[in-house]
Amino acid sequence: MKHTPLLLFLLMCSVPALTTQAAIKTEVVDYKDGDVALQGYLAYDDSKPTGAPGVLVVHEWWGNNDYSRKRAEQLAGLGYVAFALDMYGKGIEAKTAEEAGKLATPFRTDRGLMRSRAMAGLKILQSRKNVDPKRITAIGYCFGGTTAIELARGGADLAGVVSFHGGLDFSNPDETKNIKGRLLICTGADDPMVTPDKVTIFEDQLRKGKVDYQINVYGGAVHAFTNPAADGHISPGIKYNEKADKRSWEAMKAFFGELFK
């Protein structure tokens, strides 16, 4: 059977066009804060070579482990360049809650150190050629949520911050006015570590500082509700909550969509 030129043209038009498939790339990045050797984890969509929004990921008090790296990869899948920073030092991860507490304590007691260490990670993200330095946000989990907010309270150039079950205890309340971007707080209604009174106190600081903020409270959720590994603690105050995990992630996506529309 012979095909006329018109028929051949129609057949060619019916073949789906080839599209570039997203390829998530990851890199281990060595860097320093002063004399402290650090190691972060970068994830990005290789099909978007320039101008992508960046997301700084701040880990829980356990350190920059598989969980924070997985979150960076998830963000890369959404089209962001994500950098999971390192607060503790190259290769340092806590194995027990006691170890994690010892590692986190210096930063909790010295917020200048917390900001400095987080800023070192932010500079790495800002320096990437595939990142738009004017469109960078920070997210954090538990200890990391506190750190992300503290970074913003120090006046860092962040378009927004998302805290997932992060602590909301901050000294020098007046510094909250230094937050330049918008803020999304995702917290558990029954979190014994981030109690309603602490949320109220921080909200009052945000209001006085004229910060553009949202606070999402998830019913039935306690501390560390986004991490499935939280169930390993066998504690009623630390537990994974699938609904709160999914809802807070969707809230983050909507928040970013608003920032980067």
C-alpha cells in the first residue's frame, strides 16, 4: 500500500513528540564553617540548568542523615535545587537521643553559632550556577526547623521558611522583625515539646514584627510527625503521623507555589 504525501504528514504528526526526561542528580559537597569541615548533600533536576529556586534543608538533631538527604531528593523531583546542609561536621551523625542532645546543645545555647553554621550552608546554595539566588527558601525538621527560623531572624536573604515540628523558643524576641521573607509553621496540636503556649508566644513575636506568616496545626500529631523513623522511639510524644506528614508537605508545596509563581 502506497502512502500519499498528505497521509505521511498526518502519520508523522500523530507520533508523540519526544520530551526531555528529568534526571535527578546528587552530589556530596565538602565545605567549611571556619575551621570546621562539613559535608552537605545537593540534589537537582539536571534538565533545568539555570535559574531554579533553591531550598536549603536543615536536618533534625540526628545530623545530616538519610532522612534529610531523601527530602532533598524529593524537592529536586519538584524542580528545586535542594541542599541538605551539615550542622555538626563531616560524617557526624547521632545514633542515640543522648548523642543527639549533646550535638544539638551548643547550637541551642549559642544562637550566633547556629546562624553561622546555617549561613555556611546557605552560601553554598547561593553559589550554585543553576540556582536563582533571589529565590531561595529554607526548610527544617525539629532542630532544623528552629535553625531555619533562626537563620531568617538573623536577616538572611530568604524568600521563605518552612518549619516542620520545629522548636519555637527564641531569645531576643525583637530580632523576629529581621525576617525578610514569609513563614510557614507546621506543628502538631499535641506536641509536648512545642506546646500551644509556645506557639502563641512566637505568633505574638511574628505579629509585632509584621512578618507574613501562616501557622498550620495538625490535630492528633505529636513531635517528629513527618519522620516514619520516629515510631522507633516508642514514646507517645514522638510519633509519625502519615496524614500530618502528607498535609504539611502539600502545604509546603502550595507555599512555594505562591512564592515562586
